[in-house]
Amino acid sequence: MRSKGFPVNDKNPLILHDMNRCILCGRCVRACSDLRGVGVLQYQKREDLEVYTGTLHEKLLKDTDCRFCQACAEVCPTGTIRDILASSEVKKEDYAVPCRAGCPAHTDIPRYIRFIKEGDYDAAAAVIREKLPFPKSLGYICNHACELECKRRLVNEPISVRNLKRYAAEHDTGRYWKEKGKQLPDTGKKVCVVGGGPAGLSAAYYLRKQGHEVTVKEALPTAGGMLSYGIPEYRLPRDMVQEEIRVFTDQGVKIETNTRVEDPGELLKEYDAVLMAIGGHSGVRLPMQGSSLPGVHLNIEFLRRAAMGEETGIGSRIIVLGGGNVAFDCARTAKRLGAREIHIACLEARDKMTADDEEIAQAQEEGIIVHPARTFEAITGEEHVTGVDFMNVESFTFDENRRAIIKKEEGSEHHIDADTVIFATGQRPDITEDAGLALGRGNSIAVKDLTKDKRTSVEGIFAAGDCIYGTKSVVMAVESGREAASQIDKYLGGDGNIDEVLAPEQEKEPYIGVIPDFASLKRHAPRIDSADVRADNFRLFDHGLCGEDACAEAGRCLQCDLRLQISSPRTWGDLKKEAE
């Protein structure tokens, strides 16, 4: 309990070191040297002969080849070495492995990254398929929420998880999952899934694996939803989407295209359960002056016409209103269709825009002009669009009821000429109350609970995906479909357990050893065509990682899950309980 006078070292990422708490038990030294084989923590001695555990010459961990595995924090019984991200409000496995917790489907990311590092791409892809039946598509267009949580970002740059997923999926032969996955005996129950997008197809896939007969009814000519009609082909090749959908039909899922369902309640006469997974295929037209003029288009309708090779009706000078990924899809699609001048304007400041940074940067490289922090005052014109009036935004926030509070900059009125305006300010489900279901905010289908209970107002009808929570991401739609499949299986008399193990067992080697300059290893970037090569066509321009880069990128992973293999230290309180 004596005062030792050590300053608390809070200059390292992930780890806080407070030697005033240390009892010199040596657990951290043994964990670093004997368990991990890194050896950056050793017994050191100050000039006053005070012994402590730390790095040579008190160097920062990044300068000592530390692997940031946090085994030292895990074994410390006194809190001398602490995990900065630890929280009593979060489960240990979630703050210890935040990438896995941050993935909506909770894909075991460290596990498949280790397989990639070992060169076993079949096993890596099998790990991904245990949770995600669209591994290749998601390898191209996932919003990679996991990377935003990656601990490596606090060291220098996050792991390129999405590109590693893509690499594994592209090099998968199907050795571990084709014709080897779960398939329960037929139950005699029939399920109809309305909507053939990511949520609906995922639910159909797992329901079929549970033994139910499943039919998907899709209103458009092909299945895939936004994968086929919303995300442009230069980001996601159409033939690849159809290749992944064939996995579902090979499993026994029936897909009926060009089949629109107006009254889902009628389906209950033929089916034991119905899932509404209709997505958000109706664009939002803001109630502002000029919004109904000729030359004003809606995001989803425009992208769908472009995807189907139909005439879009756009001119040469385009303004896209909105700051999300869909807005940039619209702008970059217009560029590839021959538009001469393209602007994107949104209410959000540049650092608050919801589009991915890479999407914004690539659009600007292609000559698209971005105007953040702008209000849309009016669309001008009498017989046809002539442009848009704007004002600058000083601040943009929401109140407790999620109503926008916008403060405009006085005297900042300005105008941009255009012959086409595209609203990209949101999507909503294409459904009315005539369908017989209770609807919620934004025309969404009301369910009992967005995660735990996807029952609608009609017994036997469930709902999942964008049609219940708004436009989010493909990976969220997949997970929503999985949750719905589990709940429908229980409703039909099953146990609701849709889990399956496809990949082989993996032996996690705790001895990770030294990698010189590990903290400084740079993130490997995919090969991307230059703007002058890509901007006038719909060919795939992002070619992903090459083999050497994929293995090297996998080697940057901190392997945070290894920490969960270590038994936590016991305190005096634990020993007292055992004695009692």
C-alpha cells in the first residue's frame, strides 16, 4: 500500500500501465515472454532501485515490437495493466473482440483471418458462410462496421476486413460447405417469403435448411433486391449475385419472379407462415417547391432503370440531393451514363456525411462536386427543372423526437443550374394499408420487436429487413433474415436453432512471436482503376487484394480472441468464496 511515485503511463494504445498498483507477481512478464513469445515486458530497475515491470528504457509499446495482444492486461490481478476499452456495461467477449461484436451477424472474424494467413481460403470462406450466405457479395459492398471497431485502428490503421472476406470468397472451392451443410428432414410445413432481397433470401435459405418448404415471391424480373437493382454493377457484378442466389435454389428454395403480392393475408390460405421482406423500394420526394417538375427523379427508380438498361431520362447537368451511399451511387451512375456536370448536396457537414469515405473520395476523383452543409430551398423552373436554390448550414442537429433543427447562415443564398434533380434522401417500403398490416413510421411494417419478435399485426405473418427498420446495410438485412428464420421455425414447431458448423476446427497457437515493427505495418490497399479508366463505364473497377497482400494484411491482425483462452486471475475474494 506504500506510495511508489510512478507516473501512470497512458501514452500507449489499448493499454494503461499504472505501476503504483503492482505487486511484482510477474504474471505479465511470463505471459508476454513464455505464453506469447514476444518478451517486451521485463523486470526493470529505476535509479532509486525500485523494481518494476515494463519495457526497456521505458519505450512506448509500439517501439518495442509489441503485438498488442493484451495478454498482460488479462493476467494482471491488480489492475496495474488495464484494458482501456474494458467496460462493466459490455460483455467481456464483446470489448475483447470488438470486430466480432460490431458485425451485425457476429461473424467470427479473427478465426477466418487466421485461416487466410495460413493460406486455407476454403476454411476461411466456410467460417464466413456459417453466418453469411452472401460471402462474395458482402466482400464487395459490405459497409464493414467491423473495421470501425477494429482495435488495430488505435495502433495505426484497421484491418481491411471486407477485402479479406472478398479474397477468401473468391478463392473458395466449396470444399467444406457444398452439399455438406445442415439439412433437416422435411417437416411438411410451407413458408412464403415475399421479397427476394438479402433479408428474404437469407430467411428462405435457413428455413429450407430447417426442413420447411419455402417459396420466394419476387415482384421484379430477377431476385436479389438491391443487390440486383440498387447497387450499381461497377461495384457489384450482376452475374456474381446470380451465382450466389443459385446456392439457395440448389438448396431447394423456390423463387417465383415477376410475382407481386398485394394481400399477404391471402397467402395464409396456402402457407403455414408468411415473411414480408419487401425492402425499401420506394424513393422519398421531399415536400418542397418544384419537387414535382419534369426532370425530378427518385433515387431507387433511377438506379433500377439504369440496372435494367432502360432509358433514365436524365440530362447533362445533374444535382443529387442527399449524402449517403445511395446518393453517390446515383451520381456515379449518372456520370457513367454520360452526364457532363454532377453535383451532390446534403445537409450534413463533411465529417458527418453517412456515405463511406472511400465512396466520397472516388466520386470526387471522377469529377463529381460535393457540397456538404447545404439546405435545399427550392427546385427552380416552370416547365422543367432549371436548378436548385441552396443556403449554407451553420448547424444541423436533431431534438429528442428526431426532428431536424437547422440553423442557416444569413445571406448565404446561392443557386446551382441543372436540368435534372435526383432525390436521394431516403427510401421506404412500397406498401399501403390495403395490405392489411399495421404500418409504422416511414411506412415501415410494424413488428412486435425489431430484434426479438418479428411478428406483425397479423398472426402467422412476420417481417424482416429494411421494411421494418429503414434503409441500413446488406449485412444487417442478412442478419434480420436469419433472426426471422429462427423465429418462424419456432412458430412452426422447430427449435429455432439455425446455427451450423462448416469450417474445420482451428488450433489457436498462443505463441505468436515477434514481428519487427509490427505496430507500423501499413494497411494494404486494393488495386483500383484510375478515374479516367473507370468513370465512363460500368466495369468492375475495384480488383481487391492480390495474394501476397491478402496474407500480409491478415498478418496485421492483433488476434484479439486469443485473450479469451486465458484464465482470468483469481482475487482474494474468489479464494474466500472457494474456502467457504
